[in-house]
Amino acid sequence: MAELTTQGAGRVAVLKPRVFGWVQDYGVYAAVLALLLFNVLFTPHFLDASNFRTQLVQVTPIVIVSLGMALVIGTQGIDLSVGSAMSLAAALVVLYLGYGWLPALIVAVLGGAVVGAVGGALVAYVDVQPIVATLALLVGIRGLANVLVPQLVEFRNPDLIALGSSSVAGIPVIVLIAAALTLVVMFVVRRTTFGRQVVAIGGNRSASELSGLPVKRVLLIVYVISGLLAALAGVLATARLQASDPTSLGLFIELSAITAVVVGGTPLTGGRIRVLSTVMGALLMQLLAATLIKHNLPQSWTQMVQAVIILAAVYATRERATR
């Protein structure tokens, strides 16, 4: 009997890490498929093209911000300033719109890159903890955006409005932009020296420094990319809304982005970046919120379910890492 018990415990010990590994690798895909199936069966008009379009458009800013957040978390960092970078971009794009939509877009995106550069410099060269450096920027940059544009400002620039509302073959342009950025980030992470350096630094920063990797430069670039992507998301969201509202734009989006990255299987301890799974994590959270709303459940239910999913994802990552 003792021998059977020992054998059973041994099998559990062998299967447990495999199960956690499968959950981390494919759990988000299974969850999205299950949620889609549920909605097809029980949610009226879920298969309408307009519904799919709405869901994709709403999740696009989170996807774009999450791509940058995945790179940052892959280095064992965190970027809480992305929402404020979006807010600053919204303020800058409307301030410089008189020079044309393209110069305004460039200035806004560069503004986000500067925010990322400041955060990256604090982390890489001043050795400030990422959460502290980016928290300071979260507060300060949103305040700056509110000083520049203290209230909601509507605009009528047709080119900028087209960027947020036009479609190609029935697919919104902003969704196509998010898809293209996803492919670019996937390529960078998987196929470039820079991507391998990011993963190596997240896995072991000290060893990376000893091996001669340009750790500080890579960290700086990662935070610049995160700020740049956040600013682009802010411009696209502003174009879609046809108004600049720095007070509320991007508010708490850093939490949504971190959730998407973690649920997608990228560990908070760094050393691994799952780009496509991060996108699926964002889609999962969007579908979950939309499903509960369509079934007349309050927002508080969405928050509680999201909390459970986050804890489950972190636990699966932690269990796999300790095996």
C-alpha cells in the first residue's frame, strides 16, 4: 500500500509541472475559445460583424500598450507611466494639429518616447526601481498633460479622424496597425539580437553584464519603445474619439496592459516574452468584460473575475518557475 501511495505521489509530482506548463503556454488560448463558444451559444447577436468590429476597436489601444509592457516585463521591470504617456500624446496631437496631422502625430509619439527615455534612464543609469521611477512619471506626466490641455477639446481634422475611423476591406485601420505592430514585436523578440538581449537581461541581469551585454542601453531602449507605443495608442484613441481628453484618456490602462501580459504567460520575474499570448490576454479581458455586460452583470463582477484570472496566471507561472 505504501508503495502504491509513493507511486501515485510520484506520478502527481511528474504531471503537476506539465499541467502548469500547459496552462502557461496554452491556457489563454483555451480560455478565449471557451469564451467565444459560450457567447456563440448564449449571447444574442454575438456573431454580428458590427459586434466583432466594436470589440476589436475597443481592445486595440490595450493591445498596443501591452506590446511595450511585455518587453518591459521581460526585463524584470514594470512601466506604470504608459497611461500618462497616452494622455500626453493626446494633448500634444491636438496642440500641434494646426501644422498638419502628420507633424502632430510625430510630435505626440516623440513625446511618448521622451517619457520612456526618462523612465529608462532612471532605471538603467540611476538604478531607481522601475515601479518607483515610472510611478513618479505616471503622476507627473498626466499633470503636465492636464496643464497643456486642461479640458476636453474636439477637433475636425479629416485626416486624423480618418486614421481612427476608416477601414480597409472592412477591417478598421487601427486594428491593422495593432496587428502589424504585433508582428514587428514578435520578429524583434524571436529573430533579432536585441530581442535575445532583452530576454537574457530579464533572465539574469548580473550575468548579462558580466558577459558584456549592453544592459543599460538595452533597458533604455525598451522603455523608449514602451513610451512610444503608448503614445501611438493615445493618438489612435484620440483619433477614434475625435476629441482630446488628457484627463481621462489612458486612465488605469497600465493595469489592463499588465494583466494582458501576465495572463498571456509572460512571468513577472522576466526572462521570457510571449507576444502573441499577450495579445490573446488582452482579447480575453475584453471578451470577458463584454460578455458580463451583455448578460446584465455589474462591472464589479468583471473586476472580481479578472482578479481571479490574474491570480491563477501568476500562480501557474510561479509553480512552473519553481520546478
